[in-house]
Amino acid sequence: QVQLVESGGGLVQAGGSLRLSCAASGSFYAINIIRWFRQGARNQRELVAVITSGGTTNYVDSVKGRFTISRDNAKGTVYLQMNSLAPEDTAVYYCNANVRTSLRDLGGSEFWGQGTQVTVSS
């Protein structure tokens, strides 16, 4: 099927930057929309950023101006550039994608990565 693998997380000081990657592998027809979620200390999964197949992006207010989502369709990879990181950004970050696994998969199916830990120290 389809696998999504996140990378790029780690420990960073407040004010620093990280670039997360989510690579898609396996056999699929198309990736429709990619989202980044995060799950922090409150154990509530929060939608952070979205990018559509047309390139439209959206962000939760708390990361606007600091985070940038992008995608490289040729490489099957989505990125989340995170700047000016703060302790409240500490969370496990997950990529999520609606993927058409075949031409006949009209609506697509949801796939999740395993997550990558981002820890921001003060």
C-alpha cells in the first residue's frame, strides 16, 4: 500500500528552526491533500497545516508566519518548515494524506505516518 514516513524532528532551542519531511512510498495514483497534525502534552491532536493538490495552504493561527508547508510532487514528499520555534510547539508531528491508491479509488483513502518528535526547550 502506501507508507508515510516523517523525519526531521529533534531537540531545538527556542527561536530555532526545524524542517520536517514526510515521504510517501509504495504504489499510488495520486496524493490529493497533505496535512500536518501535532499531538502535544494535552494529548489532543491538532491540525497545523494543510496543502492541497492545487497548492492552496492553510495554517492554524498559532503558527501563521512561522511555519510553511510545501510539497514536491516529483519526490512524493511534503515539508513543514518551522521557524521561531517555541516550547508550545513541542509535540509529536504527524503527516496525513488523502491518497488515491488507484485510478478507481475516486475519493481517496487516509494514510498516517508514525510521527516525529519535536521538542523545543526554553
